[in-house]
Amino acid sequence: MKSDIRQKLREALNIPSFRLPQKVDISDEERTKIQNVRWNNLGLEDLGGQGNIAYIKVIFPFETAANNGGVVVDLQVLNNTIFQPHIHMVDNLQGLGIGYKVYQKVISEFGHLYSGKGRRMNPRITSIWEKLKKGGEFDCMSNQNGDMCMVKGHSDAQPLIDFMGGTPPHQE
């Protein structure tokens, strides 16, 4: 009953909502291809959005059922500047390393990502952020509230640094 009322209220107030992934069946061959795909070979397609949330479709560079909504990226814009991802994928795609690769691709395409530590629903996200910080591909910052990684030489880094409390990017 509560969720029904909440949904009607969200719709009436035009409050944006996050999407859920679609169930997909993948073959063992597709699973292997997904595990071996490089992040820079992934495609991202802008599907529009709602409010301060952009809907992004992840596209693998080969024919796979996973291209049909198995991975969902909703990019929330905070303070008209900060991009916070909400990435959801079906269970049978989890544990294949694709989450890390999607984060790399989105950072590369959008310039940066931020993750609030208190908003992480999946414990794997923290390990993805640790891997991003140690990978050396991006300039990363952390504070008690969250983590941020941006492309090296980001043209508008100062507002991002300020958002993180003036903590300069570090490279490990």
C-alpha cells in the first residue's frame, strides 16, 4: 500500500526515478566475451532522462542479450556539476568485471564521477572505487563523504576539487 502511494506521489510531482535492469539470458560464449571486453570498447548511448537524472545505455561491441538493458546507468547530476552514477545490472552479469569497466568508460566520457559513501547499496562498489584510485588512469580524491575520479588534466577540475573539500587529486 505504501509503495503504491509513493509511486503515485512521485508521478504526480514528476520526481525522477532510477531504472532497473532487464533480465537477460546470456550464453557461456557471451559471458566470456563480456568478461574479456575492454572498457574503451564499450559504447554509451544517451536515452534522455528525467529531472536531474540522465539515462544511459551500455552497449557491448558485439551481439549479446546484455545490450537489451542488462546494464543500466542512471547519471544523477548534483549541484549542476557533479555526476553521481547509479549502476544496476542483472545478477547473471555481476561478478564479470563489467561494473569496473562501466565506471572507467563513464569517467572517460563524462570527465568525472562521484560516489557518496553513505549511498552505496552494493559492497562491491567500494572495491571498484579502490581499484579506480589505484589504477593510475584517473586523478582521484577521497574524503569522509565520498570518492571522486576524473580524467587526467580535467579542464574544469577546480570546482570538483572544491566540492571534495579542497583535497587535491592523488595518484597511486
